[in-house]
Amino acid sequence: MGVSIGGVEACQGPGVPLTGTFDLRSALDRATQGKGCAYVFVDARTIRFSRVRLTAPPRPVVAARPTIALEPVAPLAPLVISAGKRPPRLGSLPGGVSVIGSPQLQDTGVGETGSVARQTAGFITTNLGAARNKILLRGLSDGTFTGRTQSTVGTYLNDVPVNYNAPDPDLRLIDVDRVEVLRGPQGALYGGGSLSGIYRIITRQPELGAYYGSVGGTIATTESGSNSYRYEAMINAPVGQKSAARLVAYHDVDGGYLDDVNLRLSNVDKTTRRGGRAAWRLDLGGWQVKLGTAVQNVSSKDTQYVTLVAGAPRRANQVRETHRNRLGETSLKISGSGGWGQFESVTGYVTHKYASRYDATLALTEFADEAVELGLYDEAARVRMAVEDAIYTAPAMGRLRWMVGLFTATSIEEGDADLRARSNNVTRSVYNEDRKDRLNEYALYGEATYDLGAGWKVALGGRSFKTKIQTRSYVLAPSPGQSRDLDRKASFSGLSPKFSVQRDLAGGGLIYALTSEGYRAGGFNSGGLSTPSEARRVFHPDHLRNYEVGATLNPFAGRMNLRAALFYDDWRDIQTDQYFASGLSYTANIGDGRNRGLEIEAAWRATSRLTLSGNALFNGPKLTRIEPGYGIADTASLPGVPDVSFGSLITYQRPVSAKATLMLTAETGYIGESRLTFDPRYSPSMDGYYTGKLSAQLMTDRWRAALFVSNPWNSSSDTFAYGNPFSFGQVRQVTPQRPRTWSLALSANF
């Protein structure tokens, strides 16, 4: 029905299934009858439930229809999602779509991007550290290093993209309505940077006529590490009758757990994260205005890898490898609807600043004529991006529904890189680059769906785009390096199509077949001690075509939800970030590749108190064509992704008094064996490893106390065989899991 519903937890007892045809109010009346809750229309498309005292006993349940057999599946209950640029119910959208709602995020203590991985099929992140990682979806990896290639996964905060070629900003998941994950290329609706999918964070919006808030705090202790803590607060307040505001603030400190024997420092990898959001909403009849802003600062005192040496893993650097990441986002959304259709305009402005330091001593020792006491590499980038996305959705015309959108974006990235060496107490510059990239993107896109009858639908969409790039670079590299300047422009254009056919099934399921495409623009290489060779001065666009068949089923009267998809991906001219022997990066087209696999997600409400859910990805990524000059074996595979990964979640809850409920959760994930780089002959292997989390929580209407234990078996498995490009290949780098950590969280609503 195209509405969003919140506050469902206010309704008591099992849900009552609706069978037949209802208008919206009739459906709501029946769903809330005898459940101790009432509903109110916040606006024409938003409904909120609130708890009320029962004035009459609920109707008795007919013995022939046991209540337990009619309960819906809690983790994957029907939700309205907007990742498809329209609000279909989850399960009615063809393609690999996952949604984690607010209750599950809170119940399992999901606070950052990495925690999403265990609850979503084929969602993997690298493990360099907070705000340093790459997201990999569906086994589609262009490499584990982060450089100048555009991300394969687009990260969105509500309706605004917040990354381009930067690492994932790792936004704190506080006061979030849901997290949406779309797997497979989304070029038709989202353009470049969505080659393997979309990761979208939907925050809770201000509510009219309601004044409430919450506060929370967490303390944690890590075995053989420093203590950690988190604080957070939220408040929602009306501003007159047609307006409301919502404020969120948080402050986190993750204590370190690694010791540096060379610097004689303990727990060096401490990370601090602080941020907040503010949102304002104004309703004007059939129109709505939303203004929002968000800011987050992440500061890490050191990286979190160690090196393998005789005896045991250890950390022995010459300098602390710090990282800073600051993200700011402001957006204005204007939407309206009526008999003429629906219009939505989103204007966003994003600033992203990040800087890292690396110990470059080992790499400089290979090139220097004299002994190098210390090598330092500092890189910093500042990205400013402005986007406008306007969408018009026409009213239904018989069996036809269609929408059209106009997108434009301007991005400016200014970067500095500085490599220095110290010998005999004298510091000299080895390499310095000042680079500026400007990107302009324009696109016209649309999608139409036609109802063929008998449950069959076909959809056709596409995106016509043009991207312009200008790069200016000034390199100062004293002999034996080469100083040089670069000023080049390029333009790329094309069409990214999408086609699907589906059949809706009884009970809300469907079967579908889908093909879609994704793309990334090309660019220029300017780095390196010497001028890049002719073959490596530019990198070309890459394209990915996806073929997919799948199904969503809701058997056992809706108590189970099952989704499965078979896919085949054909990836041409794969862009990847690589490193010269000096440790400086460049981007290359490594060749062609493919991936084929099966992804599965399932959830089952076994009883009124017990819910089981799980996910898995089985795939076989491979390079099918290798560009000459890279010395890669014919058996090469896509790096950093395993053939098998899976996760599971068990939730049990029961009342312990008239006002309190006990909840227990057990969560586990497995990441199979993978290789760090394309060539299996020389690439470090990352063995398969398990992750896990347990919790016990006591909840009332107002209070929640939770005890969590992460990595309960205290595993030290290698999660990422990389940490520093300037010593990679010379020493074996591993990133162990964070040791067993106990957390106590307390939150209150008012």
C-alpha cells in the first residue's frame, strides 16, 4: 500500500494474518484489535503505533487454528523499502535484497558496518580498521587495496551517496530505521559506484506531535587490551503542529589491544569515534520538506595488523601509523504526491577528509644508496561532492507504472602524498605529489513495470550517462626519481540497461529472472617515483553484466521466509588498485573475470519465543582473461573473497514478569579461505575463520540492560593479510581478530 509503519512493538501478542481484500484503515483496524495498541497517521504515507490500555479482553482464539501457526517471521517481516527508488514491500522486488530492521539491529548490538556482515548473505569487509575498509558484495572484488578506483559498492546515507573512491566511512548505526543491501549491479538506477551493489543506511525521521528521547551507555573490556566505552543520546521534539526535529549524538572509544615492541607501547591501536545528526521536517498538505545534516570523526592511533616472525606474531614499527577520517553530509529532500503522481527531489553536499601515515622504512631501504633510519609516508585527501537527484513517478495507468529521474553530480578531490627518508639524522624528501581531480556526471534514467495479469510482471529500465574527468598533478621526485606535471581530460558515456520478469505468488512470494549492468568511469595515473609507462598512464572504464534467477517464498503460513538466487556475473576490463615496488599506488585494468554462485537467506519463527535465521553464499570467482605484463598465473581468481561464507542468528525471548522480558541471542559467521591478491602463487592466504557474538538482555518498556560477548572463543585467526603497502611482500602481515570482549550496555527511553 506504499506506507511506512513504525512502533509495531507496541502491539502485544501474536499477529493476526489478514486474508482477503482490505482498504488501509480496515487492515489497520483488524491488525490492532485486542492488541493493546492504536495507530495514528503521522502523514499520508507514515503510520505509527502506540501502546494503550486494553478496554476489553481480546477475542478468544479458535482452537482449530493454533496461534503459533499464524505468527509471521519477525526478522524478515514485510517492510517498505526504498532502495528501488520506489517503495515496494520487501519480497516483491526482484533481485538480491536484504533488510535489517531497527529491532534486529538493537537486539544484536549492531553498531557499525562490519557487524552487518554476519546477518547478510555475501557481505564481506576488509579489516584495516575503522573507516579504512572496503565493502565487498556477492564475491565481486576488484582487490583488497583502496586507491583511486571508484568503489564497487555505493554507500548511501538515506538518499545521498557518501563515498566515491574513499574507504567506507563506517557510519555509526544509531537511531537507524533499517539497513538495506542490494546485491548485483545497480547501474540503471544508481549509476557508477554501484557495480556490485548498494549499502544504504535509513535513519529514523522526525515524528510530528511527539516528544520523546533515549540515552544509552556501554562499557567493555577486552582480554589483554584496554577498556572501551560508548555514549549515545537521541531526542525527538515537535516544532509547532506541522514540523518536528530530531537530534542524535554519540561518542565511542575502542580501546587498543596490540603492543608495539619496538616503540615500547601497549595497546597502540586505540580508535575514537564521535558524531551526530540533526533532522528537521515540515509537512505542507501533500508536500513534505526534510532537511538533515550528519557529521562523524574517526581517529585511530595505529593500524591493527602484526607481522609473523620466528616465535610469535608481533608489531615492531618505527612509527605509529595513524588514521583520521572526517565525514560531513547535508541534504534537502522535497517530496509531494497527488492525483498527478509523485515527485521527489534530493539535494546533497558531502565533504570527506581522510589522512593516513605509514612506516615506509623497509621500502626505502630497497632503493636508497645509504642506510635509512626511518621512512615516513603521509597521504591526505579532501573530497567535496554535490549531488542532485530528481524523480517523478507517474500514477498507475491501468497495468502500467513508470518513473523517470534526472541525476547530476560534481566531485572535487584534492590529494597530497609525501614520502620522506631520514638518514644520519637528516630528513629529505623522496617523493611529493599534489593532485586534483574534478568529476562531473550527468544521467537520465527511468524504469517501467507492466502487469501482464495472472501475477506476471515485466520491468524495463535504463540509465543514459555521461562522465567528464579532469586530472591535474604536480610531482616532485628528486633523482633518481622524475619530477613531472600532468593535466589531462577525458569523457565517458554509455547506457546501462536493466530487465526483469517476475511472477507474484500467493503469500507474498515471487519468482523472477533479472539482468542488469554496472559500470565505472576511467581515469589517469600520475603516481610513482618515475613516470608511469605508456600502458599504465591511463585506466579504462570497466563494465559488469549480471544474469540472475531467484525466488522468495513464505511457507508455513508466513512463519518462514526463504530467499534464494542463482547468479552469473561477467566482468570486463576489471579496474584494480595496485602498488609499485616503492609502495606507491596506481590503477590498472587487470583483465576480465566472472563469478557464478548461489546465495540463500532464510528466517523461521519456530515458536512464539524462538526465531532462527541464516544466510550463505557459495560462489566461484575467477579471472578469465589476464592483461599481459602483470605476470599473473592462468589460475588467478578475484582477490579477498572466499568460495563459501555464511552466518546465523538465534533469538529467544520470554517474559519474566508482567513488565520485563528476557532475550537471548547467539550469532555466528564464517568466512572461508581466500587470497589477498589476484595471483595465487605469490599471494598470502587467509584461512577460513569464524566470528561470533552472544548476548543476554533484560527489557522493559523503558529500560534495557544487555550483556554481550564478542569473539566468545577468543580466536586470533587472520582476518586480513595486509596492513602496510611499504612492507607488503617483504614481511608476512596478518590482522588477528579482536580478542574476547565483554560489553555491558544500559539504555533508557523517556
